[in-house]
Amino acid sequence: MSGALAAAASTTSVGEALQFWVLGTVAVIGALCTILMRKAVHSALSLAGTMIVLAVFYLANGAYFLGVVQIVVYTGAIMMLFLFVVMLVGVTAADSLKETLKGQRWLAALCGLGFGILLCAGIGNASLKTFDGLAQANSGGNVEGLAALVFTKYVFAFEITGALLITAAVGAMVLTHRERTERARSQREQSEARVRTGKHVPPLPAPGVYARHNAVDIPGLLPDGTTSELSVNATLRGRGQVRDVSGEALAELAALEQRSERWLGRRKPEGAEAEGAEGAEGAEGASEDVEHRKGAAK
């Protein structure tokens, strides 16, 4: 009986195999897109998709706690934070080509090779040993079993990982911190300095004013029909992602004015305009004749 249960536990069903190969392919493609995409936003989205697939793997293997934590903490909180920061800061592909530390590419390749060797060794070690099974691993509960492994067998690796995370957080704070050596200027001093430098003092115009629509990448139009550069964000201007619709907007405004004039009855007929012009010319001729006669009388 025990031999039959062990054989059933070691075999893989068709559904499990199909799930592994489909989701595994998606996870590998997402991991490759994370490092091969040109835009940082696309890389972050690919990494989020890979993390979701890993969460599905955890849930399929009975590690319900790890699956929920993977979705809520990593995918839902950390990766979305990375994505929002990248979208707000606007990291371009040109920034990633600047190598600030010499030899970091060779070091990254060496670390990747070492990680691959450790991964192959771990998979080989797991395949050579006998499996305990999910029932025995989760006999006291998934959370209890995970806590027992973390705080007993793998407690040293867990503490090292925590120390690395704390060191990384402190290092980020130290690198971004700047000691203030001068007195902070008041709001009045800042406004006076802004006026002296000749910057745009009133609020910036909104994008798309008098244009076709008020999208952030469409500049507003000034009364003379020219575009206002201040109405579009400087980041979009630097990327060249500004749409020029001034000509189309002016044509639409002119057509709208013509339709409104016709509807209100303000446009004069062409014959009336011609008669008005002839009357003006006749009046000018009559005034000249009167002036000529006055000079002759004198």
C-alpha cells in the first residue's frame, strides 16, 4: 500500500505536466524580456509577470503561504512601486548604457555564472534524493513547516539575507543624503529670486488649451496661434514626444467661427460687401471734389 502511494506521489499527471510546460515557458520568456527590453517600464512589467507565474507554481505545489506572499508583497507592492518610480522618473534606454563602475559587466557575468552553477547543483541534489511529499512537508501546516525550515535548518542563510537587505537600505540612505550647509531660503526669498532671474512667475499654462484636446503631450495655443512650450512637460520635450496639432487646431477653429457667423447671421452677402465698397469710393470722390472747389473759390 505504501509503495503504491509512493509511486502515485512520484508520478506526474497530464494536467501538471501541461501546467508546468506552459507556465514555465511564460516565466522564461518574461525573464528574458526583463533583461532584453529596451524600455525600463517594459522590463518591470515582464518581471511582474514572471513573479505571478512563480506564485502559481507555489500554489500548485501546496505552498499556499509563499504563493500569497509572492503576489501580495513582491508583485503587488514592490514591483508596482518600481514600476511607478520608473514611470515618474522617466528612465530611458540611454541611461543604462553608461558604465559608472569599471569592470562591472565582467563581475556581473561572473556572478551569473556562479549562480547558474549553484542552481544546477541544487537541482541535481534535489533529483538524487528521495522526496518527502507535500503531505509530510505540510503535515503541521504550510506556515509552520516553512517557519521550522527558516528558523532551524536555514537560519544562517536567513540572517545573512536580512543583513544584506538592511545594509542595502542604509547604503541607499547614505548615498542620497545631502548635508545642508547653508540656511534654507524662505518662500519670499525664493519668489524674489525667481522674479530677478526672469523665470515664468505665474502658473504654467495647461496643455492643450485652445487645441484639439487637452492631452499632456499637446502644447497649448497662444492668442496669435503659436504653441506655448511651457504648457508641455520638459521631460516630454526632451524625448521628442510632443504632438504638433497647431495647424489642425487653427483650421478647426476657423471653420467653427465661420459656422457660428453663418448661424448668427453676421456674415454679409457678397453683393452687399461690393455695394459698400463702391459707396465708400464714391464718398471719397465727392469729398475730393468739394475740397477742389473750395480752393478755386479762394
